[in-house]
Amino acid sequence: MSRRADVALGILTAVPVALCTLTAGGMLLAGDERLLTMSTPLPAATFAAGLVLSAVPLTVLVARNRARRRDVRNDARARDAADAAALHERATHQRFLARLDHELKNPITAIRATAVAAQDGSQTDAWRTIDAQAAKLSTLIRDLRKLAELETRPLDREQVDLEQLLSESVTALAQQNPTAGARVVLAVTRVPWAVPPLSVDVDLLSVALDNVLGNAAKYSESGPIEVRLREQDGWAVIEVADAGRGIPSAELSTVFDELARAQNARDVSGSGIGLTLVATVMRRHGGDVSIRSAEGAGSVLTLRLPIAR
């Protein structure tokens, strides 16, 4: 309510008490000692009536003031949460721009330096280097475009058996990298209940699974790669575990950022878009992704998709 309504309610609260108090005082001064049938002095009864009449609007006023204070506190908490989210988004965007600058600057510098050297004929492999760096830039731009498309393209859903989709992803990895494919073990929990078919965008989910399996193969040179599927509390849970190099603990909080690459992974080719792409696909399906990792021990990436009941 408005301030004017508050003032009016305050006046309504005070007027009965004031009028009845004046009336009772006038009666006392005039020597009016008439009694009610309940044998209560009329001045006291009049004063009590004023209190009763004032109690109703006073109670309403107190309740409204409490509600207003509660609303103010809730609004403040909502503003604080929004400010915190905006700060986090801004920090994430700044990290992305810094990484993008780094990823673009190095190939461009290499191209320019090699082009200059190639002009005087001192480097026979100069144009090969230029081609490799240009290819790296092309891949980065392609991955960024793919990520942008994933954010906006409508989902083309259909009922899918996740076990079959995982099997196809494992087969695709084995065709591309037979050594890594031979290390993959697929385990599916079916008892006491199996994961039912889910309504998903097959193309997008396949891209996410291919990225996760590809990362496991790239960052673990030996040891098994375990792919596990199970139902848990209304979610379809997919885990991809490896015994690879792992991720430093200080970098785990930013591993899903665009262009994020761990310091111990700089020697492996990649754009740093893969896990961001995976997180985007999961989010668009109403799911999520998380990671547990220890440097030198390995990583477990967990994908969760909601099961419609």
C-alpha cells in the first residue's frame, strides 16, 4: 500500500482511543457516575470500548509493517543474488576474452613471423607452418561457431536408448583411435531398474558424448576408460572415468569455461571448447555436468539427464 493509506490507517487507529478518552474524561469532570448493567463504571467502559475499536486497525497496521519489512529483506536478498550472478558472468566473460586473445595471438604471430622468413628463402618449411597455424585458427573459429549454434538451435527430440547411443559413441572412438577404443569398458546397471528411453536431441547428445570420450582418450595414454550408465533418483547418470593426467585442483572451477585449458594439457592439441560444448548440451536438455579429478590420478566426468516419469 501507499504512504497515504498508511497515514489514513494510523488516524483510524488513534481516533477511537482519543474520542473515547475525551468522552470518558468529560463524564468524570461532569460527575457522571452512571453505571452499566454489568456494574462497570461508564467512563471505564467507554475507555475500554475505545481500546477495542482501536485494536483492530492497530493489528492490521502492525501486520502490514511486518510484511513490508519482510518484503524489503526479500528484495534485498534478490538484488544481492542478482548482483553476484552478474559479477560471476562478467568475470567468466573476461576470462573468455583473455583466453581468446591468447589463442588468436599466438597463431597470428607465428604466421606473420614465418611469412617474413619465407620471403628471403631462409626457411623451406615456412609455408607448411603457416598452413598449420591457419588450420588451428580455422578450427577455433569453427568450434566457436558450433558453440553459438548450440545455444540457440531448437532441439529435435526423439526417444533414444542411452545404452545404444553410448555403444555407438564407443564404436566411433574405436574407429578413430583403435588403441584408445580397446581400453574402453562400458558398464550398464539394469538392476533393480534400467534407464528408460529418453527424449533427447540425438545429434547434440552424440556430440557431447564424443567430446567426453575423446578427452578421456587424449589425456590418458594407458589404463582403462570406464563408461558407466545407471539410474539414480530420477536421473540418467553417465560417468566417463580415466586414469590419465588429471586436472590441477586450482583449475577445476573454470574447466567448463570457454577456451579453458589446464596448464598440464598445453602439449595436447585442442581449442578448449569441448567441455563448454558438453555443458551447453546438458543444460539445454535440463541436465548438468560435473567433474572430479586429481592431478596425476585421473578424472571422472558425470553427465546427468532428467528422466520423465
